[in-house]
Amino acid sequence: MSEQIIGWDREQMAQRAAQDIPNGAYVNLGIGIPEKVVRYVLEGREVIYHTENGLLGMGDAPAPGEEDPELINAGKKLVTAIPGAAYFHHADSFSMIRGSHIDICVLGAMQVAKNGDLANWSTGNPDAIPAVGGAMDLVAGVKTINVITQHVTKKGYPKLVEKCTFPLTGQAVVSRIYTDLAVIDVTAEGFKIVELAPGVDFDYVQERTGCTLVAA
Amino acid sequence: MSEQIIGWDREQMAQRAAQDIPNGAYVNLGIGIPEKVVRYVLEGREVIYHTENGLLGMGDAPAPGEEDPELINAGKKLVTAIPGAAYFHHADSFSMIRGSHIDICVLGAMQVAKNGDLANWSTGNPDAIPAVGGAMDLVAGVKTINVITQHVTKKGYPKLVEKCTFPLTGQAVVSRIYTDLAVIDVTAEGFKIVELAPGVDFDYVQERTGCTLVAA
Amino acid sequence: MINKQINSVEEAVAEIHDGATVMIGGFGEAGSPIELIHALIDQGAKDLIVVNNNTGSGHVGLAALIENRRVAKMICSFPKSANSLVFPDLYTKGEIELELVPQGTLAERIRAGGAGIPAFYTATSVGTPLAEGKEVRNINGRDFVLEYGLTADFALIKCLKADRYGNLIYNKTARNFAPVMAMAANTTIVQTKEFVPVGDLDPETVVTPGIFVDQVITVSDPLHESVLVNAGESYP
Amino acid sequence: MINKQINSVEEAVAEIHDGATVMIGGFGEAGSPIELIHALIDQGAKDLIVVNNNTGSGHVGLAALIENRRVAKMICSFPKSANSLVFPDLYTKGEIELELVPQGTLAERIRAGGAGIPAFYTATSVGTPLAEGKEVRNINGRDFVLEYGLTADFALIKCLKADRYGNLIYNKTARNFAPVMAMAANTTIVQTKEFVPVGDLDPETVVTPGIFVDQVITVSDPLHESVLVNAGESYP
């Protein structure tokens, strides 16, 4: 199986995730596609983005000439600070996370299990360099964990699975998943389709998923 | 026995304690006579006074007209801030104390035992209102705990004793004691006279002490 | 749009329910949100558990809240400052409960509550009556007691400047417990001397980021507790 | 007089001994004290235990310290950023040790070390391989792991402005780990872009009070790690 040619692209996935962020939410964005969410705040809403390296009120990338190498996000990309922002140190920043003050976190994933288990930090390959960053803190502390991910791996394996085979980041933490094919909730009955991408049907998604889906 | 009429007065006790504070020390002062120490920094020395309610770089009382009811010390008396001061919140303030960043604390005492046990927060009287403030944090965290106290209580009972009868603030914490009669170190051999107040002799101090003193 | 500004102290304290745990900022009068406390007295909530370093002075502010029999229990470090009359009287009569906590442990327990740390070890109080009944653990040769994080339903705090996001800065030693209480409370209610436009506060100097703040009410000319106490006033 | 200013980066790092634990500020290049790290390479201390969120980029700064085989062990959360070449190579060969710590736990362990908290509980990592071998305790129905405070012999950090008392302010997200590392190290060595007279920094806005700082060296025009990496530079 090659890369998906139907469904949402990366920008559309970010845009779809942004739609579910209510006015006034405090939101942390993981590295990768989630970083793009910052661009898609809906008209009439204000959302405050937190980056765990010490900024509340993160804005999008700076205009050319406005870059400061000491103003970056958790992915070490150049960002800006909105009016009304605040800087703080790392322990204070993770107090916001661990203390459940952040409302929503949007993360990438390697695997999500139907009970909401998340694996996004290690393949468990003993030769790989393990690197966890703030992922375990985020899933343990943030009220709502959403995931943006391609529905399958580059090799075509399902990322939504019965049970994670990779080492866990956190147990039963994921609420909602935005893939290129669908928006899917983690429910007591398992993965439930909330919305299908244009031109994608249930069976198409089911074929590419590692466990039985529940229809909307 | 009535109040001491020989020996050092309260200002002199504070002044004597100040002599032992080296240049560059970070010092916390307890409520009562210790508060007066701030006035007696020796010529040529700079000492940074910490007050646990959130100020490093505390100065003496404000000049008339300069008072701010929101600039007070731990005894809730009006103070000033020196140039180079810093304000911080209570948890940060006690990080300085608990984390052993304060070099010297000068406290009042109800009793000091010859092994350095300190009692300065409660008589243990079940009818009294217990109040501990920051005393237990200070004795647990500050590198050197010195005490300024009258040598005996108002009723004439010794405050330097074999063993404290009042509930402890901390165990084996006191290094040096400044009384109206003498400067006394807590040593492995017990209380050792370092210096006698003018006109006071060893026997006079010994008579007013609850255990055997070691001469200088 | 985010706007945490509200229009009256009455509205600010309206949701505080009987039995609520309420953290109240201030060390003595510095930082005491006296208008919010008086509004809470007017509002009538009772059986409160109040966390403050002290128990108030005279017959206004926190002392008046206690005197009006709204407080079932105080969690504090120093309940008998000069001019503390009300609490000692009720405590002696056995009509109010006290949990006495060393000041640094109190600050750290509040900070832990806000930071999602359920418990921590500290050397403070080891070997004293305040460690009785607490778990003691030897770590690297020294004894420490286990202390638990402290959270609250509400915090009432006072600041110098606030914006509509709830970003706050404070005045001098009035800062004291407010920043950690703002972290530890489910709903943080702030009285500010000045309300400023978003962008006025320098992001490098914000002490309490708006994430910890829920409601902001402007009290431009706050009462001074010591002035009221010296004048012999009482509330209501 | 108190004067923590020193005259050269060589003098600043002179006392760092073989086997020392050294906390190094910075999240990626933001806040990385690159001149102090290069001075440490020149100084020659080895078998260091280094605490940093990452492992450096390219062949300069922290990556160069590792490449020059001065680091026996890294304590970090994310050792393989973009442009991290040196550490992964040595780690794969088994020539450097790694203690992987979740980022928030790392920050809190450093803060605890500085605050005199020997250990605390956190929910982070529960049920994951990083909790293996750690004490788990159920508190109010949720599992938490026990984590220990982290201290160091030295901290090397970077700031924007400093005075002779060692009061510091930072620039934007370059603040990151520096304030807690300054608390947790026995000797804190700071490189500042500007050295200002005592009294210039507003007491309300000081981020790191001087009590946590031992030595201040002015580096007015610091190197940018990303510029050096993009130019393919290596140190020494």
C-alpha cells in the first residue's frame, strides 16, 4: 500500500482538529502536524497556545526578519508571542501540564489502542535512541488528549490498533483521533467514527484499522 | 529575680550577632530582637537579608512618609527594599530556606538544649494557640542557626538547658547563642562560652544556666 | 474572545458554596483581598475550610469572616499575630478547627497541589510534634516527613495589575501566597487595583499567567486592613 | 562588597573537576551557554555527568563536549533532536550512558533538588517502561511514581542581564531550565549578554535572585549554535 491519495492532507487534518478547540481553551501542540493547528483558530475564538519550553500565548512562525533564535516552540522551530503572552521557566511550565491546567493537547502518535493507550515515543527497538521529551507529562496531566496522525504508517500498517505493540506513553489517555481518513473517538465500545473525510467510506477506513470500528 | 540590669541590652545583642555575619552572607532574621540585626552590618560588608514573606534584599524600617503596607517583614513590620532586591512568592522563598541557600538564620528562642535542640514555637500548654510560622522550615533548611535571646525568662528560669521541656522546633540545629550575658557556642562538649558581656563573669552566667557550661 | 473581567465583587464570590475549601492570599494585611472577603461574608457561605498564613486582625477581613462563624477550619502556620483576637477566642472555646502547618510546608503543599504533585518529602518538622502521625522516610541518611499537596475549590487573591486574559503582577511583599494559590484552586478569583489592556504587561514580567486565573474584578482603591483595625472597625 | 562578576570564561569554569555533575541550561540552542561550554572543553574536565534537555547539535557546544569524550553520562529527556549526531553515535556504540527522564519530571527533579525536596510523587510515566523499577504509590485512587530530587556540582547557564549580586533576567524561551538549575547547583556560573549596575533590575521582575548565583561572566555577543551548525563548524 502506498501513501494515501484520498482523504485530508496534513493542513486539513490540523484544520479539522482546530475546529474542536473551543474559545478560551489553553492548548499544547505536539511536534509535527499538531504544530500546524496554531494557524487554524476559528473566527471569533481566542485560543491560548502553550509551549512547554516556557511560553503561554505562542503565535505562528515569525515574519522574515522578525526571527529570534531564543523564541522557539517545543519542536525547536521559530515562533512568535502574542500580546498577552507570558514567559516562565520549565518547572512552572510543567506545573501547568502536570497540574491539569492545560485543557487540550494535540499530539502525534505511532500507535493508539482502542482503549486510548498511546505509544508515541519509542519503537522499543533496542538499537534506537530512546527520546521521550514531554510526551509522558502531557498525557498524564492534560485534561483532553487528542491525536493527529496518518491513519497508517508509511509502510501501510495500521496505527489504530487493538493493543499497542510499542512501549506506551500513557494508559487510556486519548480522547479523539484526527487521521487523513476520519475523525475517530475513543469510546467504551472502542474506536467510533465521528466523521469521514470527503470520498472516504467506512469500509475503506475499517480495512486500514487494526481493530473493529464502530460506525457513527 | 528581676530583669537583668547588667550585660548587653537588646540593641547590643543584635549588634554582637551582626559582627559574626560575613560579607556576602544571605541572612534571615526571626521576629523580635533578631529583626534589629539588619541595622548593624559592619562597615565594609554587604549582607543580603531575606524575609520569608518574599523579599531578598530587605532594608531597615522606612523613613516617615515612605511606608508601604505591602512591604513588610516576617514580623509584619514595615521595611524597605535595597537596590538590587528581588521579590518572589512564598514557595520560591521557602525553596531558598529548605534548599539550604540561606547562610545564616538568627532566631529567638524559648529554650535551647546543650545539644542544639531548639524550642521557640510552643510552650506545649494545651490551652495555648499553637503557632509555628516559618521557624521549623528555617531550622531544617538554613546552614547556620544562631539564636538571640535573654539568658533567662522573665520569671528568671534558664533558657539554656540540659534538655528542652517545651516542644521542639528542630533537633540539634543551633550553632551559637547571643544572650544579654554571653556569646555561647553549642559544641560536642556542651555550651561553651565564647565571650562574656562587660561586667559579667563565668559564674554569673553559670548560675543562670540550666546545665554545666564549658569555659572559653 | 477571552474576557475574565467581571463586574462586581458580589458576582465574583457568588459560586462559593457551603463547605468549600477557600485559599485566601495575604501575609498579614499584605495581599489580603479584603473586598472579596467582605463580599464573601455578605454572600453567606458557611462551613468553609480556609487556607491562609494567618487568621486575620481585628474584626475586619479574614477575622470578620471567622467572627461571622463562616469558617469551620483554618489551615495556617501562624494563627495568633498581633491583633488576632477572633480566632484565638473561638479556638479556645473549641468552636473552630485548626490544622497547623509550618509556613514553608504550607507554601510547598499549595504549590504541589497546583503542580499536580500529590505528595513530597521534607525535612521540616522532623522530630517535632507537627510530624506526629506522619510517614517518615530516610533518604540518603536523613529523615524526611511525607506531606500532601493541597488544593482548593476557590482562591481569593489580590494583585496590582491584571488584563482580560487573567495575567497578573503584584506589589512587593503582597505577592506572597497568591501565585501558588492561583495554581492550586479550581476557581481563582482576583481583585486587582488596575485593569490593563492585553499587551500592556511585559510577557517577561508576568508573575501569574492567565491560565491560573478565572475571574478578575477591579477594586481601584482597596481598604487597608491596618487602617480599619486601628479605627476599631468591624464587618459587616 | 559583593561582586560575583569574574573576568574570563576560563576563570569561570576553572574549578569544574573530573566526574562533576554539571547542569547545562538550554532547550535546543535557546539558552545554551555556548561560550561556557567551549571554555569547559578547553579546560579539560572529563567523566562529567551532564544534565540538559537534549544532547546538542552538530559539532559545537554541548555536542562538542560530548564529541570530545568529556561526558560519561547524559541525563536528559530528548537526546536525538534534528542535527543530533554525536550522542546517538556514541550511545549506539555503548560509549556513553543515558538516563532518560520525561521532560516535566526532569524539570521538577531539578526544582526539587534546588528546593530541598528529596523526593516527590508524579503520575508521569506510570504504566510505561520509564516507571520500571520505581516505587509506585496509590494516592487518592491514582498511581504515582516516586522521583528523586536532582542536584549538581555546577550549573552553566545563560541570561540576558545580570548585576553584581547575581540577579538575573532572561530572554524569551531561553529562560527554560536555567532558573531551576541555578537553584539546584552548588556553584552556578552564568554568562550574561549585559552586565548592569545594582538597582537597574526592577525587584518585581528579577527571575533568578542573586542567592542562586555564584559567578557572572559577560559575553556581549554570544555565538548562535544554529549558525555554527549550518556553517558546519566544529569545536575546538
